[in-house]
Amino acid sequence: MKTDEPSTYFATPEEAETAFYSAFEMGDINLMNAVMAEHQGVTCVHPGAEPILGRKAVLESWSGILANSIKLVVYPNIVNASLFGDVAVHLVSERIAQDHHPDSPVSVIIATNIYIRQVNGWRMLEHHASLPQSHSRNVVKQDNHFHQTTHEGPSTLQ
């Protein structure tokens, strides 16, 4: 699939999400460009960073990240997916490692990815990633029931 042409079409939010994580893992700024919405409201928050507003600024930030000589392996897991007409919201647990070796250190990032349906298919409007609170007990409300969870916290990439 050529990703530098405007004809790239993502039929579902899941296809757009797969392309997003593929672009991240392969360091492919053209694919990342294809995934981003053609919308003035595109935003991104990288872990521990300030919000980046606007499509151009978001793509510039990804260009810097993707140009990094270290290519990372990303294992995304959708924790929750919601669809509201032409808007999809995915809560994703991202496990990030330096390679596919089972003993590689892994960092865990929690991300919210928002997709919108446009004329050219589903596109990412927002990516907001953060580190989970380490070594804490949290109470999570799910379907009007409270569940205690324990986060072990992310291990760091070395």
C-alpha cells in the first residue's frame, strides 16, 4: 500500500489504529501522515509532555520521534472501544520494547486515541499518551461497580 498518496483509505477505526502503530514501529512518517485527520483540531500529548495542537505541529513532533535511530516494537491492546456515529474512542494499553526478544524490557503507556470518519475514511484526530501511576492502588468504576486495581508501573527501556 502506498501511503504518501491521498487515496489511502481506512474503512474502520481499527484499520486506522493498526496503521498508526505500524507507522510508529516502522518509523514511517508517510504512513503517519496518512493516518492523521485533515482537520484543524488534530492534537497529541506525548507522555510527560505539553499538548501539541494542530496537524502540522503534531506531524512535526512525530517526524522527530520517528527519525530516532532506535526503532521500537509496539504491542497495542485495545482496552475499551466506543463508537459515537462518526467518532470512535479507543483506550489502549501500549507495551513498548526495543525488539521482539521476550526478555526485552517493556514500558507500558496508556493512550486514548480518537478517530473521526472523513470523506477519505477513518483518521486519527487525537492521541493522548501517559504513564500509568506506578505502584499505586486505584479504584476504577466500571458499569457502576468499583474495582480495585494495582498498577505495577512501567519498566523503563534501557
